[in-house]
Amino acid sequence: MSDLFSPLKIREIELKNRIAISPMCQYSSRDGFANEWHLVHLGSRAVGGFSLVMTEATSVSPEGRISIDDLGIWKDEHIGYLKKITGFILQQNSIPGIQLAHAGRKSNHSSPWNGNRLLSISEGGWETVAPSPIPFSGDTALPVELTVEGIGKVVNDFKAAAIRALTAGFKVIEIHAAHGYLIHEFLSPLTNKRHDAYGGSFENRIRLLLEIVRAIRSVWPEGFPLFTRISSVDWRDDGWSLEDSIKLAVLLKNNGVDLVDCSTAGAVPGLNIPVAPGYQVPFAEQVKKQTGILTGAVGIITDSFQAKEIISKDKADIVLLARESLRDPYFPLRAAWELKVDIPWPVQYERAKRKK
């Protein structure tokens, strides 16, 4: 059997293969609630054979949303429909995962097809927060610098969201600490100009993330995995580096994180990034080899043979697909056929299974 289709056990949870869904914003919620769109979107990918089906970035607070239409888990009322979704995913022999997020200074926008513009308070918008009062770009809001008390609220919001996620039936949590959102804003020296215990040194800049990890681990079952998505580099010499990511991964591993999902960038605009198929895979490979922690590879992974090579050559432990899974919700079924691996299909679809 291809390594791409070998199981991976993390704590007490076993993934049936190494192909997972990467979180993808859907901008289709009202007041944070999941609905039929999310059920069909996520459920179809479970039907399609993905071993781990991850929600989009799910906000731990109303002010943590990227857009006003983001999915949320900041109140108990959100649990009911999420539980319906996780139940269906589990019925398909896939594992439901949730990415917990806070957008920081990149929050308070309309959805992309509604202009992706800043919202006024009268439109339901809110005040944005960040480690330092630095806007993302010239046409974005000036964020308010979080107080120490405000930082404590963020930690408690992540912890409360983890408790709700457990009640909703999720088996994996991923902390979103990448792409220039709040936690990454604290990590990166490009966006964190604080002079207190949460700024300055590497140890101070990672403090918020470690506090969130410990808070979630205090309520998340010992047998359930905890992932963290990071931007492995900022793609600027004066920003967050691969060496920083390796040091952080050691500490994450020591504090109960099981897998580091290795993306890049997002802290600042205007970067020259060498985008190409698999361009972020080397970061997952280096973090894995240097620390021994499990890693996930992302970034223009579109081909079954490409995905197989990443796993078989031990460059990462799972591949997470985003845009390719939008194009093909049944990528694992197709990949198995292309790689000549016989895997179970949903019984409802068996009559369409191609024979070798």
C-alpha cells in the first residue's frame, strides 16, 4: 500500500490515510452559526475519502472574526449544528477537526464577494485589536493595542472554545497561529513592538501561544490530538524565521502539541514569495527533521503523485489540501485509483468504483 494511504495514529485518534482538508474560509455564516452549506461542504469531503476534515478558521470571539460572515464558536448556541456536522463526518469514517482562530488586526471585513472592505460600527463592525497599534496596510484600521487583561481574555476565549468544540464532537483542534492573524502578530517581530512580557524577546513573543496551548490542553482530552498552524517564515530577513519555527516547535511539542501545520507568510503585505507547487513543503520537512514533531505540508499540492512523494520521502506526516479540494472533493478516491491502491468507497458509490 502507498504510504499516502497508510494510517496515522496520533494519541488515541487514527487517521485512515495521510490526506487532510486544510481550513478554508467559506464566509457563509450569520452570527457565527454553521448551516446547511457547512454540512454539505465539509460532509462531501468526508464522503470523498479525506481522513481529517477541518473546519474553516472558527472564531473564538465575535471580534476575532476575519469577516462578519465567519464561522464561530464563542457561544453555546453554536454547538448544535456543529454537532450535526461532526456526526456526519464520523459516519463516513473520517475525523472532524476544528481550527480555532482570532484574526486580530486583520478582522472586521465584509466577505470577499461583498467587497472585502472594512465595516463601520453601524454595519455591525467592531474595533480591531493587536499586540501593537500598527495597521496591516494603508487602507486598514488602526488596531487597539491589547492590554494584559485583554490578552487574558483571548486565552480564556480559546479555552472556552475548546470546551465547546469537545461538546460539539470534534476530535482534533488546530490553533491558528499563522497568516498574520492575532497569534502570529504576537510571534512576529514585524508586528509585535511591545515592551512588556509579551513583546521583545523570542520568549516573550511566543508567550501568548504557549498560554493558549496550555489552556486548551487543560480541558482537551489527553487522547485527542492538538495541532498548531504556523507561518514557518515571514519571507523577510527581519521577520520570523525558520530557526524561530524550529525553536517554537520544540516548545510546542513539550507542551502537548502533536503536529505543526507548516504554512508561511501573512504578517505583512508586499512580499516577494517564490510561489510554486510544493513551495512550503521544505519548511515542514525541516521542522520535522530538526524536532521530531509530526508536521503537515501545505501549499499548491494538487497531484496524487506529488502528495505520495511528500509522505513516502518523509517530508511530512500528512498533506493538507485547500484549493485542490475545492476543485475535487473526492481527491483521495481519485488518488487511490491513480496510485493503484484499493481503498473502501462509500457503499452508495461502490457501483462507480473503477476496477484495476
